[in-house]
Amino acid sequence: MSDDAIRQVLGLLYQQDTLRVLSALVLNGDPGESGLGKEAVRRALDRLERGGLAVRDGEGRWEVRRERFRELLHTTARPPAPTASPEERVLQAFLVEGRLRAIPTKRDKQLIVLNYIAQVFEPGVRYPEKEVDVALRAFHDDYAALRRYLVDDGLLSRENNVYWRSGGQVDTTG
């Protein structure tokens, strides 16, 4: 997946009509509840479908394709390089298609994986707990444990259910 796919989805979410239709789908499953006319809803649904954010189910009803956000989230995390440094070997052993098979129990391996996951959070940006949970759920179903490990190891800081990146490697290349 490319940066173009991310830009496409962000562009869709920036447009008022597509955002309203997507919101109506998320909130009540009915794009007609967006307050837009039928033609505007149809055009917005077509764009959302092309962007991978909406699909028709087997009965022709529209639904949100939430996994598209997970796919895009994984493109923002730096993938392991083809050369196999010790850190990259750990990541290749524990990550399958961007998801953790298991949270490492050995401390050194756990720190490598946690540092990799922390890269999803932009330094200087504050995140409500819900956003942190959504991002971590993309990596592992036990997102609460991941969140706790990230905080305990100083990769994320927390105050009043607001989190920010406070440790780990910082990418200075781009």
C-alpha cells in the first residue's frame, strides 16, 4: 500500500459530503441519514467504495469497511528492512502482516517490538485514550497490555487519559 492510498482516504475524509455519509454509516448504518440528497449520497458512496472505506454486503446494504483503517495504519509503521539485523529478525519473528502473533516475554525482544509500535505515534502529538486503543488494536487484540507496556517502558506518557510519545527512536529521514 502506498502513500497515495493514504492521501486518497484522507482526501475522502476531508470532503464534507463523504465524511457525512461515512458518519451516517458508522452511527446508524443508513447513508440516507446524512442529510444529503439521494444523488449526493450515491456519489459519496461511490467515492467511499473506490477508497476502500465502504462496501455492499450480500443483501446490497452499505457498510463501513473498518479494516481499511488498519491497513492504512500499518503502512505508517516502518516495516523491517530486508537485511536482517538482530532487531529486524525479532520483528520478522513476531509480526505477521503487521500484527503481533504474540507479545514477546523476553525483555530485550519486547523492547524491540514496543519501540516499533511506538513509531505509530507522532512525537509532540497528544492522543486521547480511545485513539491510542484503536492504533494498538491494529497490532494486537490485547491493546490494553500493549498500552501499559508502552507507558511502563517510557515510550508513551499519560496524564488524565491523554497520551503522548515520550520515548523510542525518532525517524529523522522524512
